[in-house]
Amino acid sequence: DDSDLISVESHTVTHPEDLRKLEDAAVTKELNESKAALEEKLGRKMRSLAYPVGNADDRVARIAHAAGYE
């Protein structure tokens, strides 16, 4: 079983430099659209958000959780 060798998770749609600088609606859109596209293509739930440089905060984390990320 190769399932443990690679993990593909969500990474936003347009890769904005800093999610903290976006309005709630824009963060929600970035996270929901990325999650939905990957789930459709891969046929499995996206549970994690892999975001470069860690530019997120508690607000972004709450929005991500509301979008279905663990």
C-alpha cells in the first residue's frame, strides 16, 4: 500500500502571500475552492491545509476549521 508514502493536501487556489491580509470571504473562497477541487479530482477528503511560510493566525485557523479542515 503506497498511501503512506505521499500526502496530498490543500494549498489554497491562488496562493496569496499572506492569508491574514485577506477579508474573511476571500480566505473562505481560497480554502473552499482548493478543497473542493482536490476532493473531486482525488476522490478523497482533504483534511489538512499546507500553507507556505505559515502566514496564518487564529482567525484564518477558525475559517479553515469551518471549511472542514482538521
